[in-house]
Amino acid sequence: MRKVSVAVPVPFLDLLTYRVPDGMPIPAVGARVRVPVGTRILTGCIVEYPSNAPGELKDVIEVLDQEPLLPADVVALCRWVADYYLAGVGDAIGAAMPPGAKRKATSFKTMRVATLTTLGSDTASGGETQGLTAKQRQALDVLSGSSTGLPLAELRDRGISTDVVGRLAARGLVLLRAEATERDPFERAAMADVKPSESRVLTAEQIAAFEQLAALVDTRDFRVALLHGVTGSGKTEIYLRLADRVRKAGRQTLLMVPEIALTPSVAALFRGAFGDRVAIQHSGLSDGERHDQWHRIRRGDVDVVVGTRSAVFAPLTRVGVIVVDEEHDTSYKQEEAPRYHGRDVAIVRGREEKALVVLGSATPSMESYQHALSGKYAKATLERRVLDRPLASVRLVNMREEYADQGPEVVISRALASAIEERLQRHEQVLVLLNRRGYSTAVFCRQCGDSFECPNCTISLTVHTARQGWRAQCHYCNYSMTVPKTCRKCAAPYLEHVGFGTEKVEQHLRDRFPTARIGRIDRDSVRRKGALASLLSRFAAGELDVLVGTQMIAKGHDFPQVTLVGVISADVGLGVADFRAGERTFQLLTQVAGRAGRGERLGEAVVQTLYPEHYSIQLACRQDYAAFFEREVAFRRGMRYPPLVALVNVVVRGRTFEEAMGTANDVVQRLKPSIASGGFIILGPAPAPLVRLRGEHRVQFFLKGAKRAEMRNALKAMLTEMPDVRRRMTIDVDPLNVL
Ligand code: ADP
Ligand code: ZN
């Protein structure tokens, strides 16, 4: 059989079949080949050997890899992703490929290394140095101390310029050669002050949880375990020991985290424990760094991979445990094709590789907790913080009363202001959360009511403060304009800003506490490379007193000097038309309160809200996860929402609303016959909440039912019959975001 099925990086395309010409060795699954696609020649990946294929086949042009680039298990995982999420196989395989894989040869960065020639060493050891400058003599001296030579970069660090070395090379005293080098992303990462983990005594709870998980990992069978541990209960320590256990058994650990840039200390801890047997994988690395790390993993040079969602495809071949830390975090869901959920793919990978999958969180997703209750997942629990530190106490501030007393302009309530004041006096640190960026969320004219909407999207523009003046910007398509002084329509000078975001909170804090050192973390303030790392490390070093920011400051940080967390508005997420609003609010508040009191001093959270009675807010204050789950699951059951049923969201785009609605109706008509037999229903079509986005009109509908496979099959059958709607349609299986 000289035929191969190839995945190519073209959106939505299925596998293509090619003939392997005589004389060319049949490439292995996972190897890259060059194949003709239409008028182009593309690099694809071998996925399988088809048993039968239609008549005329084009030939494979070239085989790029002798050894498969992707392990066969990873290819299989990608096929599962393509099938489950209704994405193209090429899209899924693309997510698993290292950067630069589309090029022929993989590229390692080269560095220039200088060594002494024989003449050079003679000269250095007391030979004729006349005619050499002092710098040149110094260079010879330094180089004579190293038998393998020194990279030019290192010489530069020692004050010897490349020019000097170049002149020595011209005289035949120094030889320059190029050497492959590996870029080490840890060099840039803030290295935490790492205590070797052996020296730490685990708490009784930690020991019990570890032993429970270790027993599961030792079986070498597939199992999922939920590690439900309150904030500050020491989950990371358990991950470290599991990784160690697995390493000693000759297997590997995949540790997934939401965003490495936000919690560089976790990577640093693993680096401290496992040295250079750790690789790191996330989108913040340069292509070159990602490439080098990927190949280290592929060569089997590492025992541990720490990475974000795409690391679920890391080319490991002996996985023993996969840890998904903060498993509830929405950043595990990819919001572009292939729209996979990193946690769910991790579970599938664990099943394929007979590994233990540990889902860790203080606020598990409804889905995971449901499975832990039903016994489908094992459950380990950490109910207390390490060293019996108490959880932060939470105080609610009713903002309706505050507005009545202090007027509608209040941003920071009296209670929060005095709590901050106290911490500043005691030289303790404060986090202030508002999960909304920008200065104000809308501007309108008080005379004619004109407001600034995005011309491309149905959304009002967010105002940002900038050095050049005020700018209004769309957070979806990036359209932006300067905010004029007077109304564009009626020229009245009464433009009013409504709603506020982190920039305004920062300004209020600065006005109120002029001597405090204040930093801000949100997507706008950390755009520059290195800005985030610098803000986090300055805060950790005590060079900042107050850090204000979006949910980015709520995630997993361990700052022992923080004794107060202020929440400017707990209600930001509650207004969203999303059945998960209550869950998100509970998670965010519990997590952010969990950042306080992690050191020796007691922590407190002050939470401002307009809805102090709301169950998400009440139960987050009590940090009572079990009660929240009961309450929320009853609501989901009543409304027939996940996790009790499954959802698929389909968005149809068009140049006009009528066109989008027309297509959506056609698609729904085509799906209707499957409903009777398929055990699911269709809701809609209806205008999407963001009915216009980036200039396109959007109509959406949902498939809702108990059996995903049947919904998937109905959609697949529809796509086969109506292939041209594919490009105007987004299918999201298990959607998290339905705007
Ligand atoms: P979690 O991820 O559960 O919120 P962490 O793993 O960040 O908690 O641990 C919280 C803090 O407690 C960290 O500073 C960690 O170094 C420390 N810690 C963990 N285990 C112990 C222990 N057994 N004894 C003392 N300190 C510990
Ligand atoms: Zn827009």
C-alpha cells in the first residue's frame, strides 16, 4: 500500500490522500511531507495509511523527516480534537506543531564562539605580544582560561567587544566558529527564592492527599482526580512530589497552568527541584525559544513540562501524570479554531497514555465537581491553609448605602479607604481588583444623547487615558478614535463619562493616597514585553504598596505581605447575559480573597457590591464552595444548562443581518430531521448578543441535549451536505463564552 493520508494547514480541510512514488520510503505517522494542494505546495503531516482511496492520486513530493516529528499518540490526540470540536484535522495538528515546522529544516539559533588558535595560546602564554592593544591582550588572557572557548556574548559581558575579537581573528590568534545553542527562557523568568522541597514538612492534610494521589499514579492506569484545596492550602507542593514520584518510575509530568507569565514562581519552583530536566511551553516565549524547548521535549531530555493550554500537545512519550492547575480557569479554552478546552483534552490524553490526571482548584468548575461527587473522578481535599493560617475574613460594603450617603461618584468606599490607610501605615501590601479595564466604559453627550459606539461592532467604546489625550477604543476589533472636547453631533461641551475601569481606580487611589507606591496590571499596562514580570517582581520585592488590576491579579499569586484585598465592584460579571455569571463571580471573588493573608499576618477582603444579597457574593464571602455548588447545580438543573446537559453554540456570519439569518434558518432546517431521533433540541436562531462584530452581522443558535455524539453527528452530516456554509460559521462545542 503506497498511499498516505495527510493533514495540511488549511482551515476546515479534511485529510487528503496521496500516493508515495516508487523508490520513496513510506513515511511514518507523524512525519512531515511536502504535498501539492491546489496550485500550492504545502507542508503536511502523515496521519494514517488509508485502506482504500479514490482513483487518481497526486504524489507526495518530498519526505521531510526520517523520524516522525510528532509522536503517534499526539497525532491521535489531534484527531480526537478535530472530531470532537468539529475542527479541521490540519488545524488541530497545527496546534501541536512547533514553531517553524512548516519550513523544511528546523532551525536552532547559532552563537559565535571564540577559541584560541595554537598561535594564540602561545602568544597568551608569554609569547610575543607586541603590537597588541591592552584590550587584545586581556582577551587572549581570558580565552586562555577556557579550553572550549567562550561565546562572544559572554566576552562582551566581560568588557571585550566583538571588534577586539575580530581583530585577533584577523591576526590568526583566535578562531571563530558557529555553535548551535538553546535559548533558555528561564534566564528571563524571575527565579523565586526556591527552598528545596525535601526540606519542607508537609501538613497532615497534604500528606493524606499526596498519598491518595500517589497510590493512583502507581497503578499506571488512567484515572482523573479532583484536588479540591482552599487557597493557600499548598497544592503546588503536592504537584512537586507527584512529579518526583513519577520521575523515579521513569515517567514524565505535564503541568498545565492558566498563564505562566502571571505565576512565574510555579515554573521557577519546578526548575529549582528538577533543574534542566524541566521544559516550559507558552505563547509568551519567542518562536525560537518555543522551538528549542519543543525539541528538548521531543528528544526526551526532560522529565517535566510546565505550560499553558497548548502544552497539552507537548511531544512527551512517557506521560505518567498530567496536572491541570486552577482547572476552572477559562483561559484553558481556546477561542479560535480549534476551539478546544485544554483541561478536557488533558483528560483524553491521560486516558490514551494510562496516566493520572489531577485537576486542582479551590473553586472547581461545576463540571469537574459534579464528576467528583458522582464518583467518576477520585477526590482529594485540602480544607485548611498550611500552618493553619486562617482564610481571609470578608467584609461586604453595600454600595447603594454608600451612594446614598456619599453621592454617586464614589469609587472607593469609606470602609475600603480606611482599610487601605491602615495597611499603608503598617507597611503591608494591598491588592485592588476591578475586572474591567480602561478609564470609563462609555461617553455620551448630555445635550443630545449621542454616544460613542464602535462602527464595526454593537458595543460602546471604552475610554483610555493616554499621554496624547483621551482615546476611545473597541475591545473587540481595536477600532479607536480620539475623544473630542465637544459633541460631534451638536457641539455641546457636555460629554459625560459613565462606568469606570482600572485606570480610573488607579487615579482615585493616587489622589487619595499621594505617597503610596501604586502599580496597575491589566492588558493595557502590560502590553510591553517584560512589563508584567517587572510589575510582579517589584510588588514581590515590596517596591510597590498597592497593585490595582483586573482578574490578572486574582490568579494563583503567592504574595505573603498582602493583608488586604479590595474589590471595587463584585457585580461586573453578574450583568452579563451568561448562565455561568454566578459561577464566574463566585470563583473570582473566592480566588481574589484567597490572595490575602498568605503570610504570617491575618488577611482581610473588603468587597463593594450593589447586590449584597446575591448568593454568589454571599457564599464567596463565606468561602463555602459546597453550598455554592448545591445552589448553582439546582439552578442549572431547573434551566437545563450544563453540566446537566451539553451545549453546542453555532454562530452564522453574514454581510447583512438578513443574509446571516437566512443561512442560519437553512442550516436549522437541515438539522431538524435529526432532532426527532437525536435526543437534542435547537434553540434559535436569534441575533447573537454581539449582533455586529468586526463589521459582520451575527446570528446564533444552540444545540442542547444529553448526548454530544448525536449533536456532533447531525452537524457533521449537515456540513457534508452544505460544505460552503463552513466558512461563514463558527461551531463551538462546550462553549464558555457565548457573546
Ligand atoms: P495553593 O496553590 O493551594 O493556593 P500554594 O501551593 O501556593 O497554595 O502554597 C501556599 C503557600 O504555602 C506557599 O507560600 C507555599 O510555599 C507554602 N507552603 C506549602 N506547603 C507548606 C508546608 N507544608 N509548610 C509550610 N509552608 C508551606
Ligand atoms: Zn469594534
